[in-house]
Amino acid sequence: MTPSCPPSTAEAGWLRRRGGEIALWLAVPLAVALFLPEYYLLATHVAALGLFALSLDLLVGYAGLLSLGHAMFFGIGAYTAGLLSVHGWGEPISGLLIAALVAGLVGFITSFAVVRVQHLAQLMVTLGFGLLVFEAANRARWLTGGDDGLQGMDVWPVLGMFEFDLFGQTAFFYTVAVLALCFIIATRVIDSPFGLTLEGLRENPKRMAAIGTPTAARLRQAYVFAAIFAGIAGALMAQTSQFVALETLSFGLSAEVLIMLLLGGAGRRYGGLVGAAVFVIARDLLSDLNPQYWQFGVGGVMVLVVLFAPGGVLGILRSLRQRLMPVARASTAKAAPVTATPATNKGGAA
Amino acid sequence: MLAILLTVLFDGLAYGMLLFLISIGLSVTMGMMGFVNLAHGAFAMFGGYVATTLMQRAGVPFLVTLPVAFALVALASIVVERLLYQRLYRRGPLDQVLFTVGLTFMSVAGITWFYGPSQQPVVLPAFLQGQVSILGLEVGIFRLFLVAVGLLVAAAVVLGVERTRFGAKIRAAVDNPVMATGLGINVGGVFALTFAIGSGLAGLGGALGIQILGLTPAFPLKYLVLFLIVVSVGGLGSVGGALLAACVVGVIDMMTKYFLPEIGSFIIYAVMVALLMWRPHGLLGKKS
Amino acid sequence: MSIALTTAGLSKNYGALQVTRAVDFSLPVGARHALIGPNGAGKTTFINLLTGTVPATSGSITLLGEDITGQRPDQRVKRGLARTFQVTSLFPELTPMQSVTLAVCERLGLTARWYKRTGEHRAALDEAAEILAQLHLGHIGHLLTRTLPYGQQRIVEVAVALALRPRVLLLDEPAAGIPSGESAELFEVIAELPEDISLLFIEHDMHLVSRFASRVTVLVAGGILAEGTPAEIMANPEVRTVYLGNSEGHA
Amino acid sequence: MMKKAGLLAALALAGASLANVAVAADDTLRIGVIATFSGPYADYGRQFDAGIQLYLKDHDGKIAGKKVEIVKKDTAGPGPDAAKRFAQELIVRDKVNFLTGLDFSPNAYAVAPIVTQAKIPTVVMNASSSAITTSSPYIARVSFTVQQDSAPMAQWMLKNGIKETYVVVADYASGTDAHNAFEKAFAAGGGKVVGSVRTPMNNPDFSAYVQRIKDEKPQSVFFFFPSGVMPPAFLKAWKERGLDEAGIKLFATGEATDDSYLQATGDVALGLITSHHYSYAHPSELNKKFVKNFYAAFGKEMRPSYFAITAYDGMAAIAGALEKTKGDVSGDKVMEALKGLKLESPRGPIEIDAATRDIVQTVYIRKVEKVDGELVNVEFDKFERVKDPAKEAQ
């Protein structure tokens, strides 16, 4: 699970806690830039899908809310950004914000229906909405270009400085930057009382009601958050590839992003990112290896992960860490807020 | 006009029966063990390939291939269940989703390896082709056959569940696995057998469906949504529900295609959402 | 003394089946009140009616002078009515610290706040830690709830309820599932609860009842059979007949 | 964040420019193939691959004296976003000199801006949406356009006394193109389209649509579906509902009787009249040799379909162009060379229109017959030097 409650020893503790992460966030893009510049595109793809998976994690991993139609928001974000730039407004950052807004709005409207049902019904209702939007976009060829995709996007330079180049360098850093920003916000959300509430709802909605939580309202809030982040991810994908495919709305993508999340490990802050990386890279390698039967390999990875790495890649990492150093348990068990009270520091050591 | 309406209605029912045959297993096993088996479509596909292989390679007559498809798929499913699935019953639904989708991918690629990516041919025996006119109504013989088989299976399943001891055990297990275990029912065993029968029926459906659904390695993914719609709208673990839902889906599908072709699949999805809003546990599903 | 909670003619029917019959009940402020009765007497249903998880067929519920009959469960909680569950109902993957913090945050109306870390809500954290310490849970506050022994989980149940600063606390068999030896400890904890909290708890063990309850209500077939001090109840012949056949000690 | 990006961008320029050493001018010719190798349409990629391999086999692995390296990318069906990424990767990472393959039109459209930016000559081996060649000056097409195959069918039907028809197309861009092109040509010759329906792409069962047609009793029906699962399903329903008996004539484009699927489609296809640019039964010496070598290379399991022939011709076109440029692979020179390039293909004479970079070829009218047990498209009429009507119109 994730540290949902950060230590209270404010900013100093924050740096101690996040220092390693920040280093990582700087190191990885730098490494790509220096050693694998010809992989900018793949890396950008991973980053955008990573954000998408992260957004789904807020629902599936934290709020315990199931969705098989999350691509709806990804696609809506993508088409919003796409249509903006096709019709003359190619400024990327405002494009992202507007895409986020639209996706969030649609999320808000549909949320009422989605939180009214649970389990399979919830899965199917989200799926249903996704399929309806897909059909609509497919019909509205005059607007979306239908299955030919949305063409003729002209995205202006980021901050008026960085042109989108063929090597995908600008695209890469732009995406990573936005991802990092969204990740920080998402982390905030997860670490907040609201985030804790979501975990409570995932664990035991009945009890949440019993402590006076208006459960539906909280779930709707989570749904809107997820929609917004997914919208941004979609917009990123559209702007960096200067193209929007109908597939960005498809059930296939909804399923794929769920698979990514589960591969990485749902309910863990890095689950989405790791999952997206694992899935995309595995698919890329395997399909280069064998363009015809790569699916077998991908399926195999999924099966093996479930059998031998419950809780996804991060899950197995964590349980390994625990086996190696038993004390780690306390830290991973989110001792965070408790560190405040001496009583539990004692306990923590014990 | 009435004749047209009846024809379309009948075609819809025939289509529905097919969906029912394939989906019923999924519905019961999901309702019973809460096991999310998204690889269910793969079992249907295997049934189809068993049938075509027997027909092409061994010249076995179509009707004979049907029971064989049922048996082989049922057998195979027992192996899968004992070997893999039963390890996952204690896991969350998400793990089950990841696992079964993974299996589906593998089976898709595997089938492509053996049979190639393209459509499998199936030639129906002459006596199942063409149309007969019943009370002035032009009816496809094969579809008539489908409806017959569908109703037969539905009847058998209902009787089996309602009347036999095994059926009683199934019902107990569906209602409350824990209590059933308490009553000394070997829920694991009951489930394995139910699972096998359900998968077998899927295989049967797959074999019957080649004519209408076609048969390519993409089958399990292509129709997954359709099966899930039937299961969810019908209500988990409800035989009658699955039958009802399948017919509703089939009829609506045919109706829209005939009368409002330009609307495409909108209506079917909209109806699903509406029905689930109205009855979240499905038309005949048990409140949990 | 003033009244914390009263019901007037509170009834619940499922079709023809009457599970709660015109119950007139009142709970004084600061009371330590036990609710006893044979299985199926409708004790838990009565609690559910009070908390609003089950809507009443007729009759009214008044909490601290306010009619709450029509209110949603979460609204009643906000009015100071908290409960625990007969079967532990907690957050397996959260720690007790988190669970209690959650309840505190809900009471303080923070659970919609997403832009500030829980860690920055010092007051909430300290209060949560306090409650845990008060219930002798401080040392296990950081462990995942599912890893705790059942007895401690029962106490966490109480802790979560307490975090809501209830004026009236309903405990549905707080000691259920705990070996009778340990259940006494749990009630020690309950006994230490602040005076101004009015307690209504369901309990079978008459020894515990007579030790910790100041008054007892006997519920039979959905209706009140008798009410009085533990001693009176123990002495009441009607009650004894109802309980006849129940194992010795368990009244 | 942006500050960091800026800093890193500077740092990265080093790496990028390293990667950027202009398209490698060594003695190997790198050709990127973007196609469908997995999923429902995997046969397309398989046929492409076969055609390409066969060409290389016939020319001992060399084009213009350079040894050829093929890099395959799988879009698993229509996947423009994937196609676009692959194009970029092939150019940046694998440093290909040519892009080809491109079975689905959306994929081709998505690739266009990339190849324009990178000036990489691109030879479309199937994608048949008319505007693809206009979407980039670096794209030439050796396959066909939907309009090019649909319009002749209309003309032939008129010529043979069919004055009214009902149009059935799959509901996607090419379907719309086929519908419009056919209706335009049909109306131009005094024909009348009495009704039409567009069927969803994932639709397995056509009985409802066919029933509808039966009840409307048109004189004839023209349909266009992508080759694969749809045509057999449609034909099955057609036979089951006894529309032949009802005296309704059926016409289509060659996708309906794609040689890859024709055998599996079965007798329901018998007698169907279609218009197309290639049948593996095309009676020319060149084609006989092509088919013979094809079987020799890949066994009789797989028939050479129109995907195989266009792939073969695609390679031939690349070779022809490089011959003209004396092996110079720079984009502009190659495109110049491709313009007006004439080839004698197994399917007959083909030419790349100097003006539009689109193909000019013979369109054949064929009928499905059983020739010693095999279902084949037997050509019995033809329209020569057919250009893309859509472009002619402008």
C-alpha cells in the first residue's frame, strides 16, 4: 500500500522523504536524453500512458471504484486538445487546461450514474458510457474525422520556445514535465484526508457511512479527479503526436490501461507509471521480436505476474523488501502520522 | 408488416439463444464463486475450432461435432480450473481480470499459430440450410435449429438446477458459499463441475455460432463485451435472467439493424446502461 | 436528569412480520445502559433503527431534543450518534491510526479537502493519537488492522466510534467473539469513557451487564419486556422464564 | 519543471544530434514496413511480407546493388496513433530509407506528416483512400483507390442493363468513399440508387440487413466491405435468405472475393461478379510465373492475394526508382523518379501517375467460378488505364 499519511514533521521531513524521488525524477529523463535519445517517442508514450494509468489508479486502486470505460476521458481530452489546435488554437498548455476542464465536466455529469451502482454493474455502466461516446465520435466524422482520425493539428511551441521536433525531444520533456506536475498533485490528493477517505471507501463503504461520510459525494469527487487527469493525459498524447485516433476512445484502450495499472500494482502511487512502462516496453520488444505472436508474450507476462507477483510489480518488490528487512514493515505500513506520538515511536521500534 | 416484424423477432430470438448458450456458463460461475473469468470467450472459441477441425480434417458431420465440442471444452476447462483458476479464488477480482485476460491473449496468439488469423470456413449440412415457410413465415432452418437447441439447453439447465440434488447444491453454493460449506457441501467440487458444464456450453455455443458469429482467433475479445452485457443485464447466477437478457439483446440488435440501421449499436448500449440503472443486480439477479 | 435519546412507539415491520413493536425507550445523559434479550429479539434491528441504517415503519426518534426520525445515517452521526458493529467492520488495509484519523477528519469536516496533506492537519492527528493512547492502542497504531488480534480490533471499533465525539454511543455486542476472560478488559476500557457520553450496549453476559450497566432493558420479540437496575432484572421472574434454558450465568 | 525541461533539452541536444547523423548512406537499403501482423487482419501483413520476400528472392536479396534490410512494425489493425509513432521510430531509430506497407488508410494518413517532415519516400501498398497521395508529396501508391475499383463496377452494370441498385457498405471512411464513387458513376450513366445502408464494422450477422433488402426487392445490390470476415458473413445471409431465388442480382468490389479468403468463404460466393485490380488467376505469363514462385516459396496453403501483388510491385517500384536515381535515396530525387514510373506487373501494366503519384491500372470485371475444385475470380471483362476518379473529378 502507499504511504497515505506523510510524517507530520513538516517540510524538513518532506525533503528527507521525497529527496530520493526527486533525484529519480531528474535522473530518469536525463538518462533517456543522454543515452537513449532515439527512444524519446517510446518514453513519451510511456509517460502519457503512465499519467493515464495513474488517473485510473485514483478510482480502482484508492477509491475501489471499478471502470472499464476510462478511455472515454482520455479520448475526450485528446479530441478537445486536437480540435482546439485544428481550429486555430495550438497553444499547448492552455490546451491541456481546457481539455482537463472538458473531461472533468463530462466526468462530473456521468459520475452521478456511476456511483449509484457497484461491482459488475459499475463495470458495465462505465463501459457503456465509453462505448456510447466512441460510437458518437465515430458518427461525427465531420468533427472528429471518424476512423481516419483527427488530422491537421498544428501545435505551437511550448512556452513559445520549444518547437515540437521530429525526434520527439520537446514532446518528451514537455510530457515528463506535465506528468511530474500531475504526479505531485495526485500525491497531494492521495496523502490528503480526502485520499484517506477514498481508501476508507475502498476498504469498507458501510463503515464510512457509519462514521458520517456522504460516500456518494466523495466517490463522485474521486471520479471527477480521475477524469481530469485522464483528460490531461489524452491531451498530452494528442499534442505530442499531433494526431488523434478514434482508438483513444476505444474499449480496447480502457482495458489496456487497467491491465497496465494492475501490472504495476493498483493502490500504489507508482503503480500506474511502472505498469505503463512494463506494458509498453514489453509490447514494443516482443512485437519487434515477433510481429505476429507477441500477444502470447504479453499475455504470458500478465499471467505470470498474477501467479508469482501478487499486487503487481511493485507488490512483489515490497514483499521482497519486507522479507529482506522485517523492520521495513513498519515503514511500509504507513507509520507516518503516528511518528508524532512518542508512544508509537516506542512501538515502532519494538 | 406483421410478417416482417415476426421474422425480425424470430431472428432476434435465434441470435439471443446463441448468446445465451455462450453466456450462461459465465453467469453461473461468476454468480457462484464470484470468479471473474474473462477468458470465457476463449472456451467458446475452442469449441468452434474443435468443430471446424473435426469437419475439415476428419470429415465428421456437423451435428456430431457439437457434443464433441461440448465434451472436449468441458474437459479442458476442468484442467484449467483445477490447475490455475482455483489458486485465484481467494484473490481480488482485479487479479482475476488480469489473469484471465492474459490467458485470453495467449489463447488468441496460440490459435493464430495453429490455424492462422483468417476466418474458418464452415459448411452446414444441406438439411440445415435455406428457409422453410411456417404459417406463411419465411424462417431460416438453421436459426430454427438454434432456437430449438437453445430452448432445450435452457430447459435442461433449469430442470437440472431446480430438480436435481446437484442443482440444489449449486443453488446453495450460489446463495451462500460459506453456509453451503457449513452444510457439508463440497463447494469446490460443485464449482468445478458447474464450471466445466458452463464452459462446455460455451464450447457448444462457439461451435453453433460459427455460422452467425464467424470464427477467427479474435473471437474471445471481439464478443467479450456482448457476453458481459448479457450476464450483467440478466443478473449474476440467474439462468432465467441470462435467457431473458440474451433474448432482449438479440431482439433489440435485430430490430435496430432492420428498422434503424443508421443508429448502429447506440441503442443496445443505451438500453444496457438504462437497465442497469434501473436494476443494478440485473433483471432477475439476486440482491446481494 | 436530562434525556439524550428517546424513542416513541418505534416500530419496524417487514410485511406482516413485526420485528420492532412500539418501543418507548429513553436514554438519560451519561447513562450506562444495557440492552439484553434472547437471540432474534430484535436488538440489532433496534440499533439499526436508531442509526437510520434501517428506516422505521412508524414511531419517532429524538436525539438531544431533536427529532431525527427522517434523517440519513450520516446526518445522525453529525448530530452526535455513533455506533460500533456486532461483527467487526473496520478498514483491513489501514492502520488503527489511519482509521481513527479518518473518523476525526470526518468529524472536523476535512474529508473533502485534497490540497493539504493529512500530516499538516496537526490537530486531527494529535487527537487521533490521543484516542488510541486513551484506549491503550498507541503501540499498535501503525500496524495494519487486519494483522491485529481480534480483541484489539474490537477496541479499534470503539476507538473509531469515539473519534466522532459522540454524545450517544451505541455498542452492538462490543465483546462479541472475544474469549470471556478478555471481554472484561474491553469493558474496563468502555467504563473509562468520559461521563458525558451516554452509552447503550447490547451484551449477553449478565455478569458483565451487572458490573458495567446502571440500567438494563430486556427486549423480547421486538418489544420491551422489562426495564430496571441489573439487580431488579436478575430478580424479575418473567425475564428468568424468557431466559430459561439459556446456559447458567448467561442469565 | 519547465526550467528543468529546458536545461535537459540543452543537454539532450548532444544526444539527439548524435542520433541525428543523417540517413546512413552505407551499402544497405533499409525499408520500414508498417502493417498489420497480428489480430483479426493479420493476413494483410502476412501477404505483404510474402510479396516482399518473394521480390527479394527473385532478385537475390538486392535492390540497385544494395542488400535490403526489412524492418517490420505491427499496428495490429487500424491504429493511426501507433502507425505514426512507428513511422517516427523507423526514421529516427532505425534510419530507414523507405517507408512502405500501410494497409489501413487511417494509418497511411497518420504517417503522411512525418514522412513529409523527414522527406522519406513512402510507397503505399494497400491503403486505398483517395486523398492519401495528396496528403504528402513523399507518398506514392502502387495499390488502388476505392473509387478506382468501385466506379468501373457501376459502369459495367449500366452497360449490362442494370438501371437500379441498392448500396450496402461498411460504416467507415472507405465504405463512404466506395458508396459515393459508385453512386456518382451509376447516376452519371442514368442509373438510380434506390436505397442504401451502412453496417457497423464489428457486426457479425447481416441477416437483418439482408432481410430488409429482400423486403424492398431492388433490381440489384452493390456492396463494399473490407476483405476478411464481413463479406463471407454477408454472402451467407444472402444465400440463407434466398435473395438469388428472389431474382436480386449481386455485385461488389474485389474485396468481397479476396483470394486469401475466397476458399474459406465457400460456395456462397459462386457467381458473384466483382470489379478489382488483381485476381491470382490472371491469365498472363508473368502472373503464372509469379504464382508458381509464390507457391514454391510459401506452399499452397496461402494464395497470393492483392496484398501480395501490391507488395511485390511496391518493391519493384522502389527498385525502378533507384535505378533511375542511380541508387541515390534522397527523398526528392526518389519521388521524382517514381513519378511516371511504368511497370509490367503480374496484374498487368501499371503506371504511377506523374501528376498525382497515384496508380493507373487496368480494372477487371471477374466472376467467381469453380476451376478444378478451387473457387477463383475469373476475369471476363476489363477497363484499361483507369485513373483515380476522385482525382480526375478535381
